[in-house]
Amino acid sequence: MTAALLQVQGLSMRFGGLLAVDGVAFDVLRDEVFAIIGPNGAGKTTVFNCVGGFYRPTAGDVRFDGAQIAGLPSHKVARHGLVRTFQNVRLFKNLTVLENLLVAQHTQVENRLLPGLLNLEGYRRSESQAQERAAQWLEFLGLLPFANREAGNLAYGHQRRLEIARCMITKPRLLMLDEPAAGLNPQEKRDLAGLIDRLRREHGVAVLLIEHDMGLVMGVSDRVLVMEHGRPITTGTPDVVRADERVIKAYLGEA
């Protein structure tokens, strides 16, 4: 069996008197697409924020490739190889598409002051390599024709793709996607499903996904965790989950 890349055990998050997440546990394997679903208010995004370092969990363990990351700030979590997109697109909208990807590589390029001032060979080589990596990802995502356009002027679907490109250029091992299909039309959703599959197959990245579009979730996921009122209901393959009476009750209610 493929080893787990991400392991979450007993995760809880309390905001004052509100227990938003209670005893959530799951793991994500190195080569899988794992989805978290549930009705609005189920606690999905809170789980994401705890895993990604935006919240410090009240209780529980979050381990990434064996290392404890619960409570680490988001930039340190990212250094482990776990990066995320957001439900609301967060690009540098006044920068060009290319510049957004260059900024994302700030930890991978020569950024010391003196080599930059003197325009030394190592600095020039580092800058050239950063531009090449950016161009490769723009081509992969179908965004190369828009490289010099301001990110804020892109169509919404292209902004979503740019956000994924900005994550992938940091060479993550696990990509967290927070409702990536929100606002996309049917064709863009089909393209997104194909993109998620390609990222896994061609770049070896695992994917942790929150999404309300059940067609997308059931089409791309290997396993699905269902949550309700901050607690896990069940975890299983898409076929098992869609047939579970507890899941049907959570979404549709009961007579």
C-alpha cells in the first residue's frame, strides 16, 4: 500500500464556545486525489485552514511526511511541500501573469542584494531559470498567450488556472484546492477535472480537494471524506460514499 503523505488525527478547532471541528481524522496517500465534502457549515474550510497553517488547531495531530506541522504558520507549512489555493482567488492582480509566477519563486532564486546590484552571472542565471520555469507552467496551464497581461484582467477561469500554476511552480508534494470549480462554466469544470488528473499523473502531486460540485468530486477523487456539523460521517470511495444513507440524510434530510 502506498504510504500516507498527510496524516490528520483527532483534529479539533474551537472558536470561543463554538466547536467548529470535532475529532476529524483522515490521511492522504502520496498518489491520490482526496476530497472533503459536506453541507455548508460542515467545517471543511476550517479543516483546510488548520492543515495549511492558517489556524492553530485546538487539539489533534497533523503530520506531513512524518513531520508534525500542526500549529506551524502557513509559510513554514509551504516549505514542507504543502500549498493551497483559496475559495476566493488571491492573485497579485496589478502584476502580469508572468510576474505572479516569478514572485512565487522568491525562495528558489538568487535574491541577495549585492549579486542583484552587480548583476553577477549567478544572479542572471537564476533569473533566467525562473523565467523558464514560469513559461513552462504557463504553457502547461494554457496561459502562455496571456503572460504579459495583468492578472486582474484575465477571465475568471484563467485566474483560477493561474492560481494553480502559482502553487505548482513552488514544487509542492500536496496541492490543496479550496472549491476550485466555483464560478466555472461546465466546460471549464471538465477541463479542471482533466487538469487535476494530469497534475497527479504527470507531476506526482497528491491533491486534497474541497468542492461542492459533486460531479467533479465523484469524477476525480479516489476517496472522499464527508463531514457534517464539524464531525466526520464517513470516508470511502465515491461509489461507497454516494450510497451511504448517512450522507444522503446529511444532504437531503429525511422524511
